[in-house]
Amino acid sequence: MARTFDPIELELLWRRLISAVDEAAVAMVRTSFSTLVRESYDFSCVITDQDGQSLVQASESIPSFIGTLPETVKHFLRAFPPEKLEPGDVLITNDIWLGTGHLPDITLAKPIFKDGKLVAFSATTAHAPDIGGKIRSPEPREVFEEGLQIPPMKFIAGGKTDETLVTIIRKNVRTPDQTMGDLYAQIVALDVMEDRLRTLMANYGLSDITDLAREIQGRCETAMRAAIRELPDGTYRSELKTDGLMETPITMKLELTIKGDEISMDFAGTDAQVDRAINCALCYTNAMAMYGVKVCTSPNLPNNEGAWRPIKLTAPEGSIVNPQFPAPGGSRMLIGHYVPMLVFGCLGQIVPERVMAACGSPLEENRVEKVTRKARFNEMLEATLTPLMSRIFSNQFPAVYLSFGAIQEMTTLRGYENLRNYTRNPALKILCDRIARQERRHFAWYYNHARELLLNSKGARVLARKLLEFNWVPVGAGIKSPAEVKQLFMTLFPAPSSREFVREIDSRMGMLPGLEGIKLMEPYFEKAGAL
């Protein structure tokens, strides 16, 4: 017979559950090694029922993990059915499609038993300080380039840690102590949730939490359906374009349908996945879309399985919001953070008073990525062109240096001008204006001196003409893509051996060269007869 709960008892149980996950979160922060957990709070703690359906999450949990973590627990159950689990097990994975969409987020889950019966799971996801591969770069073409992949497996089996896995993780990350320290902090959180749930069950005479979960999740589902029924039925559409890759924007489309007490979302028409690490796995797309719906319908409702049941989502396989293996996704937030904005674009047509203005996060992150790519691009150019020009045009070398100074000042200037246009903070606008005026003066000084040296110096006129043909005023200002860099080198150095150099520089575009990069490139210049 199903157990019922009166309102007072239910509230006491609910508050105890919240305290359990919040206490676990505090324990995790206090025992973690990295600032990602201690200061950024880039983690989540949840308790689910025996089927992996979320029941309660820590107050400080972030929206994406609230949506992805319970789904990962369900994936664990598919890999390890209850009969394959035992007390003391801890499961682990960072699989992009089963987890959160990128490898640095590592998920752990611990089955909780009572009298030999599986009754619940405690689970955590945290952003590791490092997972190997390229660091926070959109450059990888496949997930294999992004770091260590951990399939669903037992990190601890029956209380015994898999030391082989520990060795593999430590060997493949740049911060072995911090990465493992955070994993052990996650285990501390799992243990705290398990202990507090066991105590709660003992105090209230619960043999399992089936009835309690059904009551809490059912109430949340009822409240969410009531909130959806208040919205007018219909189909609403929104569309936006992100900056995408270099000069190619990414189009995202959403069709949101309200019918009675249910909402369905369809991303049909969204652009296909790309061969860069901005693809957004369906798990992350789903979490961010659910977040967008919830804040517009019932923002104060607890986040658990019941709140999500009336909401369905589909996205075409192979689209950028549902990429297929082995698509990379390390910078999936550059797409995923736009998903709530698409939802707001739909619901804002019927309840504009509930839709908050865009936070700027997707735009700013994308803009920062583009500026970073540009800065990295300029550094590669500087590292390769500087030794060449300093030897060919030794007396004109200051012109080259000044040209790159002008590029950097222009990049900084545009950044502050963009920030001024987007911010609504009057004090910040004034500060941006002041800095922009200073950067304009610096740019003008660099630009004028570089142009004078390049165009009026006999030894550099040929080079200047070549550069100006590529719209480089000053040097490098017109560069737009790696293809233009290749074309430039082919024009300046037509010798066949220079093509080898072009292939080399193309394969290393994602690298900041420094002194090692300069040493690497010099032999190719020599082969081309340029030095």
C-alpha cells in the first residue's frame, strides 16, 4: 500500500532533502582542490530515485547540470542494471553524449542501498581543472583531440578504487593532483548525501523513497502543467544567427508548440554540425531549453523530474544542437547559451513580461573567442614574419614591429567600443570612452609611423606593395582567414619548398608558437631562399 504524507510531514521531509544536498555541496567546496569548484561553483549535487529520476538538487547547482545529471544517472543504469550494482560502488563518466556535452565535466554517481535493495542514487557533476587535449579551444575537429574520454564504468567497485583508472587519469591531465583531488571531493559529496538520506529514511520509517519521490515529483508535475495551461495554445517560432566560424554564421531555429498542459520544442531547420568544437550535444541542448521554459512558466518550482515531464524536445540528428559522434564539443556553450534565447524568443511573443533580457553571455563568449582567435592568429604571423623581415629588411624592421603594434591597438580599441555599445552601466560607458580615446591615439601613432617607414623606405617598397595588395594597411590589418595567409606566403615565396612551410603553418594554426615556433619555421624560410 502506497504511503501518503500530510502537508507538514511532507514539508519536513522536503527540507531535510534540501539540507542533505546543500550540505554535500558545502563538503565538496571545502574539500575540493581547484578554484572551479571552490570559487566558480561549476558543479551540481542531486539525489535521484532508484530509476535515476531527479528528486532534489543543491541550491547552488547550475542550470545545465540540473538538466543533464539525472539523465547521466539513467545512462549509468542502462550500462549497470541494479543486479550489477552493489554497496560501495561509484560510477564515473565524462562521455559527451551521456554527460554534459564536453569532456571536462566529470559525472560520478553512487547507488544507495537499504536492506540489500537499491533505493536511490547520489550524484555529482563537476568541471575538472583539466582533462588533457587542447585547452578550451574551438579548434579540434574530433572529440579525440579534446582530451581523455571516460566511458561509463566503476571508479570504485564494492569500496575498492580502480587504481588503473586513477593512473590513466593522472597520466593524461596537466593537473593530476587537482583533477584527482576534485574527484575525491565529489566522492565526499556522494557519501554525505548517502549518509543523510539513510538517516532520514531511518527517522521516518521509510523502507524506500518510492512513495516520497512520487509525491514530490507528482506535485511538481501538476504545478508545471497548471502553469503551461495558462499559456495560449499555438505554435511559436524564433530564429537567430551566431557568429559561428570565422565569417560563416550559424543559424538556429526553434518551433515551440503549446497544446493544453504540454510543450513540445523542435529545432528543425537548425544548421548542421561543424568540424569545430562548438557543437552542442543534445543533452546540453535539452537542459538549456528546459531552463528557458521553466524560468518563463514556473521559476519558483523545484527542479526535478516532475517539472520536466510535460516538456518534450526534438532536434535533427547531425544538427549543431544534436551532433553525432565523433563531433567535438569542448566549446559547446558558444551554441548552447543561445538555446534559452530561442525559447525566450518564442514565449516572449505571448508572455513578454516574464521574459528577461538576454544576459549577454553567449554574445560576449563568442566575441571573446573571436578576439582570441584573432590574437592567436596575429601571434602566429608575428612569430613567423618577424625573423624573416628582420633579416631581409634589417633597417626597416621597426616598420614591421610598428605595424603589429597598430593591429593590437585596433583589436583593443574595437573591443572597448563593442563593450561600450552593449553595456547599460553609465559608469562603464564613461570608462570605455576614456580607454577608447587613449587606444585611438596609440593606434594613430603606430599606424602613421609604420606607414611612413614602409612606403618611404626604398628597401621595403616591394614588400609593402605585396602587403597592400592583400589590403594590409598596416601589415596584417586586412587578414581574414588562414586561406589568405597561405595565399600571401605563396605570393611572397613562390618556390616549391615554401609550400611545405604553408602546410606546416596550416597544421599548427591553433598553437601559440613563441620561441619554439620561430625555430620551427626558420628552416622553411631557408628552403624557400628567403633568408
